[in-house]
Amino acid sequence: MIAQLRTKEPTTQAGTGGSAVTLRGIRKQFGSAAAAVEDLDLDVHPGEFLTLLGPSGCGKTTTLNMVAGFLTPDAGRILLDGQDVHQLPPDRRDTAMVFQQYALFPHLTVGQNVGYGLRMRKCPKAEIRERVADALGRVGLAGREDRLSSQLSGGQQQRVALARAIVVRPKVLLFDEPLSNLDLKLREQLRLEIKHLQRELGITSIFVTHDQTEALVMSDRIAVMRDGRIEQLGTPETIYREPVSAFVAGFVGQSNLIPGVCTEGGAGECTVRLATTDAVRAHQSGTIAAGDAVRVLLRPEALRLDTAAGGPSITGRVIDVVNEGNLATVVLVITESIQLRVSVSDPGAHSLPTPGDEATVFIPPGVARALPAD
């Protein structure tokens, strides 16, 4: 998965002279419950594909709906291209939403569904026909104008919903978990198609998902949300390689988070004594001093079962080996409360342990990251 990460900042960011979407001090609370969004600041660059990522209830969909105008923040400002849109209804914000449930009219044809927004804007019929045909061509549905949307597959309906959004040429395109109802193979196909189309059109886009793979593959930047706030904002590579907290490390990508104590702090690195092995040298996130409790992040793909790897080692008992063909995951019990996962690429070329075996896992230099204990 890591080989697919997008590592560069969006090319449209440099020299834009401002933000396409600006959120300042946004707060939203429903009844007496804890605030769904609390003191949120965010800038989305022109032409950028930004993903709001997080577990259910973290505030990502609430944030998206406030940008769209479906919800009104209790406090704060929302600006689109520098214009405060607090008082503007959704149809005057120059945004378009692609919904999880497609929200197509089943009694209308594909062409009528796609052209609905243009008809509401009272565009000339000839222009509607031309723009609908262009939008359908971009999503791979050219020539399907006369079919009923109810006769289409789920993937085709989602393409219609996407065409309906882009046909009005919005300044900001909003996605509310649009792929969650599709099967895995179709999700993988559509997420690449959406990203390629967004890049081709250059539309500023905000994408909401709880699927880390979607976020890593599609995004220019990711905002990881937790309890209504942004825990970390950065490129997919930064979020994956340099998480700022155990929450981000545990939510994005497969991870082993091993408790330990810092025995020696330093500039960007520290020495940690783990409960499971001798001391390891680790890159550090944030300020960590000697005596601090930490969690050490060890990505499964960075660990080795080969004794030639060298470095500090952890020994445990194998309880499971999951072979997926091109990748195998070896799961070990280290202590009563700690398990360790090791990824082995091309498992057919290796002699893998079996459940019940004792195995030693090696930690190569430079792969450990120490995080403040939550």
C-alpha cells in the first residue's frame, strides 16, 4: 500500500495567492451532546484534493455539510474564494455534492438527472445537451442519456451522480463517502477515476471517508479528525511516515504500537526501552524527555523475520499466519497484552513459521518512531 502513496504537494497550490475554502473557528453542537466540531481551522488550496479522514462521529461529515450549507455553524466563518458564505443557502455557494446514496431521481433518464442542476439555473436547452454529453463522456457513460437511472448498476449510478456534480462546473466539489456502498473491486476502480477526473478538471475537492486506503491513494493532503478537531494535517506520505500521535498511527495504516519508556531524549531521536526487548533508537514525534512513557510505532512491513536483518529483536509465539498470495501477515503473541504483526512480501519465496512456533522479529535501524503516550 505504501508504494501507492501520493508524496507531492498539489501542483496547483504554489502561487495561488489564497485558499479556495477557508474555515476559521468553526464550532457545531447538536443539543446537549459534546460538540461535533470544535474550534476547527482549515485552508483548502485551489485545485487541491483534500480528504477529511476519521472514525464515525469525529465530525468530518458535519464539517462537509457546513461547507455545503446544509448545516449552519454555531460559531466561526466559512469563506469560499474569500467570500463569507455564512448567510448563503446551498444553491448559491457554487459547490456541488456527490452523496453516498447517489440521490438520483429514479423516474428520470440519465440525461435528465445530469442536467437537473442546469435546468434549475435556466440554461438554454442546447447548452444543457452539450454539457450533459460532455459530463457523461468524462465519466465513461457516453450515449447513455436516454436510459433510466434505475436501470443502471451501482457503479454506473455513482458515475451519473458524479457527472451531475461536475456538469454545473462548481468551484468546490464535495464528496460524502461516495464509494462506501460499492464492492471492493469497483471502489478501487472508481477512486482512481475520480482522482484522475478531478486532476483533469482542476476542481477544488473535499472528500470525506473513514477508509484509510482511499485517503492515502486519492489525496493531495489528508486531515485526520478526532473528536471534532484536526489531529494532523499533511500529505499522505507525511501522515503515514510521520504520525504525530498514537491515534493517527493506529488509524492510518497497519501498525504495531508497543509501550515503552524513553531513557534518553535528543534532537529528533530518542532511546526507548520497550517492555518486550532491549532498547531501540527511534525517531520521535513531538517533545519526549527521559522518563516519559511512549508508544513505539513499528509498521508491519518494516519488520523482518530474517536473522540477516540484524538490529534489536523481539521473540514471541506465532498464533496466526494469514497468506493473501502476494503478502502474508505473521501474528505473534509477545506478552499477554501485546501482539505483533509482521508483513512478508512474496511469501512463496520464504519459509514462514507456523502457528505454535517461536519466532524472532528484528527491528532494522531507522524504522521505529516514538510517540507520546495518549
